[in-house]
Amino acid sequence: MGELSKDKIKKGLEVFANQKDSKLHAHLNACVHCGLCAESCIYYNAMPDEKFVPAKKVDLVASVYRRYKTLTGKTIPGLVGARKLDEATVNEMVDLLYGACTMCGRCNTHCSIGIDISFVVRTGRKLLTNMGYAPDALQSTINSALETGNNMGISETDFIETLEWLQEDLQMEVGNNAAKIPINETGKEVLYTLNPREPKFFPLSISAMAKIFYAANESWTISTKMYDVTNYAYYTGNEVESQIIVNRLFDEMQNLGAKKCVLAECGHGSRAFRWEGPNVIGKSYPFEVLTSVELIAGYIRDGRIKLDPEKIKDLVTIHDPCNLARSGGIVEEQRYIIKNAVTNFTEMTPSGIENLCCGGGGGQLAMSEYNERRIKIARIKAEQIQKTGAKIVATPCHNCVDQLTQINSTYKLGIQIKTIAEIVADALIID
Amino acid sequence: MATIQIENRTFEVDGDGFLASPNIWDKEVARLFAKYDGIDEMNEKHWAIINIIRSNYEEKGNAPMIRVICKETGLRLREVYELFPLGPARGACRVAGLPKPDGCV
């Protein structure tokens, strides 16, 4: 079997050293092989092969750890299931940790002893990234963000022209030429971020949010230098690159002196900046960070916007993004909003923190390599949606929107997929 | 490299079904790829979108902003999504023979 250079192996094994705390070591040594995680995994459910069981993915990382970091693994590797880091191991790790896990964390919640399985998977991904094995398409998305400031390589001119175009549209929509999409303004209450796919291809959600800000009479702005809410380096575990991206938004908040950083509807972006960000850059934020879902729920609660639920009569269901609901605990806000914005609402089963991943998380949508598998595992989500009988699926995550759009086409569901802001904008009463 | 077969022609594609060699693209390829996505008949509006995406790609090496697509074709945003249900990226750009754009698309 193919050997790897000592240098490469050394780089990979760095993930097991210099840990800030003992979490990794505890989680690598804790699995009791009870198998409860198996049924929680969309990959295992769609393709019942033992290799897709989450515990097996943990063991893949743990077996390398044992081989190089434990006495028994070094001396009697065969007896303790310790694996050498060679080409075969690397190929298997890439295939299972990158290609067969959305890091949705559903297995974490079912683990009988509470192992943070997606954290172990991310550590395994980091090991591979250190060795230069991060999948090309995923790395290219990160490179684009690092080189151009946003993951789709949109030029500042193109971005500004798009916002101006949307501003004209907003003025027509609300019938007021004073309605604005303010750019690069200092001292505002809110700095709003975007997923680059919005200005590039899907700007209805920007228009929707601008309309909501207008109705709430919010003091807000968008930065044309740093607006990208995504951070794909979170998925390759590259901390240096992840730090650069977090720091850019942190710095832009300081530059523009905004009070709140409001994150667009993006699961992993919210997680990477709001919840993981302070640890990634090693300092806490001197400003408030919240998701747009929390902001909109607050507007409704405080009476800052008024909605007419009669405007949307089709049955609506919610798809909970894993990073927001399961990892971030944002479950009630989207329900509170949707129940106020539409006439008929129904839940998927399961939902909330138990919801099933759409199959597009963990960077899967950016990795063409695993497209076929991604569409295959999505059958479970397609059936789950079909059972609700809903005509509209609302989800606060652009990545989920994209995967659901493909599911809609592949499995012929005949539904509409919308962000939360798009639904709220349709239900808004503009005085 | 994956392949897809449409009406007896075989194309090399990436994992997402985007044409592996954008330079072999022609109108017949567009027609076949559209058909594969369930668009049986390409109308004038479809072609207007494809032409602007293709010329932007040949000139600048990437997909145009949706604003440019709307401005150049005179179509409304929602019409573009109706014409290509998979959206401008996985729908229209794929039919226009471009490589898959980076990001959440």
C-alpha cells in the first residue's frame, strides 16, 4: 500500500497535539460501540452499510490517534485496531469524513455517552487538510473567499450595481423613493451580512430583508468590503483560513461602528461566526451578534412590523437547518415568525433539534465529487416533505434552499422553497 | 470523470453534471442539457438567457450577475427562475456549458 512521506504524516498528526483543552482526547477514547448513532445518520439510513455508521467514522480518526499517540498502538497496533496513516487510510478518511458526513450532529444528540461526533469528524477533516487532501471544489470556494473577499469572486463594482438595482426595485415595491439599501454607512444599529449567492444569483432574499428593514424603520447598512457570511474553512478545519475570515467581519464591524452584526439566513456561517468565531480568533466580541431569524422574531414581538397571515394561504412547513437548530438552539424563533406570517402551518416529523439534515450540509453542496451520494441520501428528506403535504418549505439557510431546490426537481415534489425573510416580506403590511 | 447520455450522445461531466470541457459546447449541447433538466423546448427567452451567460463566460471567464442577465434580456427576476427551475447556476449556467460556480449553488 502506498506510503506517505514522513513530513506529510507529521503535518497530519499535528491535530492530536497542542490542543487547547482535553476535549479531543476524551472524545477519541470514549466510544463504547453501542451503535445507537447508526439510526440517526442519514447516510446509514439511505445506504445501510456498516462503514457509514457515525461510530465507524469516529473510530477511523481514533485508530490513527492510537497508532501514533498510545503505547499499545505503537507497540502492538494490530491488537488494538491502530491504523497506519498511509494512502489507503487517507483515501478511506477522505471518502467517509468528507464524502459521507454533513456534520449535521444528529448522531451527537443520540450518542449514549455524549461524544461530539461531528467535532471528531471535523478533526479528521483537519488532519486531511493539513496533509493537502481537502477536496478541490471545497478548497476552491475557500480560496475564492480569501482572494476576493467573497466565496463567489464578485467584484465590488458588480456588488454595488446589484444593490442599486435592488434599491430601485424596493422603492417601487414600497412606493417610496426614500427607501434605501444603505451601503458602508457608519454608526448604524445593524450591519447586515449576505451569502454571496444572493447578489450573484438569488437576490429575492436581499429585497425581502430590505423591505423588512424598511417596514421596521431600522438603522442598517451593508458593507461592500466584507459582507460574506459564509466560512467554508470551518468545514475543512483550517483554523488559519477560518481565522482570517472571522477577523474580516470582526474588523468591519469595528470599522463601521455598528452595534449589532446580523447574520443572513446561513446555518454554517452563523455557527462559524457567532458560536465558534470567538474561540477561533481567541477573543470575545464587543458587539452583539444575532441571526436574522432572531431579529425578525423580535420585530414581530415588539410590534415593529405587522403581518397579514391571510396573504399566504398555502400550507407551509419548516426545514430546520442543523447548524441553527441542533447546534445553535434556534428552534422557536422560526416557528413564531411563520405562525404569524401564514394561515396554515404544519410540522415535519421529526423537527427542531431532531430534524433530519437536507443532505447539503458540511460543505457537500460545494463538493461535486459526492454529488450522486448527496442526491441519494436526500430521498429521506423528500419523503419527509411529501408526508406533510406542504406546498411551501421555509428554511433559514441558503445552503438548505439550494439542496431542497435540487430535491424538489429530482424527486418531483412540486413545492416552493423560501427563506424566512421572503415569507415575511410577502406577508408584510406596509403603511 | 462521470458521463451522462442524452439522445445517444455521451458527455463527460463533473460530479454535478456540468460539462467537463466548456469549449465543446454548442447550441445542440444546450438543447440536450436543457432536455435532461426537463425543459423539452427551448424558447426565445431561454436562448436569451443562455446567450448572455455564454458571452459573459467567453469574455470574462465567469457567470454574469443575475442583474446583468435581467438587464440584458429584459426579463424579470422571477421569470428567470420559472424558465430554469434549478436556478441560474445549476440550471442556466449548466445548460450554457459553464463549469459549476463556487459557493452555495
